[in-house]
Amino acid sequence: MVEDFEVEEQAILPGAGLKETLDLDSLDYIDLVVVIEQNFGFKVKPEDFQQMHTIQDFYDYVENRLQVSSHA
């Protein structure tokens, strides 16, 4: 996030709003999905992404998907 979205590292806190902290617009959301897929090796469904509002939501989503992938 720091490199891809030029966000100050100290701004990335669990309760921080994903859109506000990363200053995301609709194209940035697409970029974030691509970054997730490239770095973590799974596809992100648009409906899943709509449920992510905070940095913690984002973290929990990635963690859950990684756990599911490791058990498959």
C-alpha cells in the first residue's frame, strides 16, 4: 500500500477507512484488486471487495482467503 498508493506508513491503521486513507477512486480500486491478486495469488470477487471499508476489513479478507487457499 505504501509503494503502490503512496500512502504514509503511519496512516495505515486497522480502523482507518480504506477509501479515505488510500484516497481511492474507482480506478484505484481496480489497481488494488490487481495488487492483491498478484501478491497473494487469488482472485477477488467484486462483491467481496464492496464489504471492505477499513484497513482491518482488508487485512481480514486477505487473511481469510489465504487460510481457505491453504486448506484447499
